[in-house]
Amino acid sequence: MENVIKKLRLEFCLIFIWAAVLIGLFEWDVWTAGWAVGNELADYYINLTGIIMVIVLVPMALKVMSFRVVKSSYSVDFPERSGLKYRRWSEVRMAMLAVTGWTNIVFYYLTLDSTGSVCALITALALCFCWPSREKFESETGLESNQGGVKTENQRKA
């Protein structure tokens, strides 16, 4: 289980590293910024797309671990597989936020309008709530990890 958490933390950090690379590509003029400046229709549709992505994907990503389909995948009958299922769903959640953030960074540099940057910052803030930890694993799956890595049903009373 600890191995799963370490891999998720690495993937989490890579999301922010790739965002920094994107920003660097535009700031150092490797990619041309301001493509849609002056084109009001393109500016409108680009900003609308970024806003809709944030409105739809950010709440969905933050809520995905409480969906019935996701919770049912953490089977108590096969607790050794719960770590892999948790990793898969955490990757789905982080991917939703990563694509939204990266897209809005690109949209900001295409339009040079602050809407894209605000949407990217909202997404980055939401991504911070997805930091993988052992405590989060135990609370979201209802399982707890023993020293040997074997997961058992969580017997703690709330």
C-alpha cells in the first residue's frame, strides 16, 4: 500500500512539473503566445471552453471517490486489490484536474486573458485536495493497512 501512495505522489508532482514546463515554453517564446488576441469570437469560445471545463470537471474530480461505482470497487472480499483500485481511481481524479489545468494554461497564453489563468489556479487549488496519503486511503476505502501491507476491514468507530 505504501508503494501505491509513493507512486501517486510522484504522479501528483509530475502534474505540477508539466504545468511549469508549459508555462516555460510560452514564456521563453518556444510556443507563440497571443494567437487569439484581437479575435473576439475565438477569445470567447476559448474562454467559454475553459470555464465549462472548470465548472464540470473540478467538482466531479473532487467528488469521484464518493460515487457508488467507485466505492463498490473497493471490495472487502479482496482487500489486497483495493490498493490497485484506489490508485486507478486516484489517477482518474488527478487526470481530470491535470487536463483541465494544462488546458487553461494554454488557453491563457493563447488569449492573454486572465480568465484562463484564474481557471488554472482554481484547478491547481482543487488538485491540492487530492494529495495522496495513507490516512486518505484508509478513510476513502474503509480499509486500514497493517505493518505487513495486508489490508483489513477498518473497525474504528466514528
